[in-house]
Amino acid sequence: MKNYEFTLKFKLHTSDSDVDKVVERLGAAGCTDALVGIGREGYVALDFSRQSTSREEAIRSALADVRTAIPTAELL
């Protein structure tokens, strides 16, 4: 396995306005290998450092984890 670093940016739905809850859900869904950036209201950026067999699989698994935590988030 290799470590892959990448950033995913999302627009949050208005129902996900409580950032603390969003961060908690991300951690519970497996995004503990990401730094969460919340600079602009309604948006979130996740800077991942994820181990995987390929870059594509790392990104795919990260997207699946984010979708579990924040199903209404829109990938930018």
C-alpha cells in the first residue's frame, strides 16, 4: 500500500449548516485521515492522506466515506 494525498471540496446543503456536527459525522464515517477546512460558509474542503493500493481507489473510498457522512454534499 502507498500513501496518497489529495483534496476534495464540497458544497454543503443548508441542512448541514452545523459545522461541528458535520466534522463529527466525517470522523465517524472514516475520514479521520483528512484535515477538514471550513473557510467559507456552506463549503468544506478535506485534505486527505489515505493509504490505498492506487490513487483512484483512495479517492473512491474517500468519496464513499464523505457520502456516508454528508449524503447531500455536492462535489465541486
